[in-house]
Amino acid sequence: MDSERGEKIARAFSDVFEKLAFMFAEPAEKAELPDDPGDAVLARMRFSGHWRGTLELAVPADMCPEIAANVLGLEPDDETAETRGPDALKEVLNVTCGSILTTLAGDQPVFDLSVPEVLTLEPEGWKELLDSEESLAFTVDEHAVVLRFRQQ
Amino acid sequence: MAYNILVVDDSETVRAVIKKTLSLAGVEVGTLYQAGNGQEGLEALKANWIDLVFADINMPVMTGIEMVERMASDGMLKTVPVIIVSTEGSATRIEQLKSAGVSAYIRKPFTPELLRKVVDEVMGARHG
């Protein structure tokens, strides 16, 4: 990925995570991230209109309740945080997508965004995502996170 | 003055965030109704007295834009102000929404202060 584009995407992502989930996303070298993070999930959505493509966000499964707790102002062990974890992750992805598209394309083009989905991510899937040229690696409050922005 | 408010979003998390942020912003809420898509939103609007609607754009079954268009063609519902809450940042899209009858647009993530400011502007304009 072009380094300037990568920096813009990373900045947009970090900004969203901080403002929405009060968590600090730091860009990382891919080699620093594990090839197998254990149980992981993938949030994914599509965009179309001015550009077409997908945005994917892979995180360890145990990070989702933490995201939900932060977004909703709950204790991490609150049952609501556990059940709302995937939904909170989808919302982080949703807001990130809007932010990245505006950052890269400006505020005039119109995009249509799909409803995000969350899937279980097998170790092979995590590795494929991590190795992809279009992905970026982060540590978010000590969790390994991978983001992939694909423009067709 | 307390407002009956409808929040239309397919994300439970977002509905909870809007509810919490309304409270933090000091907006007096009478009854808070919730709907998971535009169709459910229309049903809630027809069944209850609602003063203000917050709606997302991208939802399954019926989008926020479709819901607003249906409201605009209904004699009673066209008077209910709608604030779109979305991730999209396109100025073109915002103009499209306002042409369709949307009263205001808030981009996520948003602060309680911004939410309060927009509610005051929309409801203040409504009451003249």
C-alpha cells in the first residue's frame, strides 16, 4: 500500500477508535503481530458509489466486550457488554469506513455503505489478512488488530 | 419541555449511545421509542405521538432515506422533524437529505454538546 495512503487510513482508524471506544490504536509492524491470535472475529462491510470496495477489521474475540463496554460506558464484565460486543465492533467498523472514505475522497463524493457483518475468523483467515498488501497492523490497548481497505 | 423521541437504527449499540448521549446532553426526554429499521420506525410513528426522530441511513428492510420520503408524503408525519445520524461525510449526501426533508445531520462520532446544539436548533426552529 502506498505509504501516504496507509498513513491516512491509519490516522482515520486511530481517531475513530479513540473518539468512539476510548481506546488507543497504534500502528504496528506486521511482524509484531501473532500469526494466530486465538479466537478472532472479522467485521466486514462494502462500499459503493464513487468507489467500490470493502473494509475489514479483524480483532481477538475477547476484545469485543471491551469495545462495547467502552462505547456504552459499562463495566467490562457486564453481561450487556458481552452480548453487545459484536454489534459494537460493527459500529466501530461503520464509523471507520465513513471516516476513511471522507479522508481519501474528500467531502463531495457520495458513497453507499452496506450493513456491516461479523464473522468468526479462522487462523488461516487471520494470516491471509495480515499478509495482505492492502492491510495495516495495529495494537489497540495491547490487542492485535488488522484492518484491510480494498478499493476495486 | 420533554420530547417524545424515536431512535431508528439497526444497531442496538448506536441506539444505546444516542439514548445515553441525550441524557448527558441534558435533553429532556418524555418517552424514548426505538426501532431497528425504517419500516419499524414508520410503525412507531403511526402508533405514538413523537416529537423528534433520530435515524440512521443504512438499515435493512427500509433505509433512513426511504423512511424520510414516506414521512414526507404523509400528511401528519411530514411535520415530524428528522435528524439523520450517520457515518457518511459527503456534503452532497447531506444536501440530498435536506432536499428530501431531513431537518439536520449529525456525523458520528458526536459529542453531547453537538447533539444538544442540533436538537435545540431543530426544535427551536419548529416552535418558531
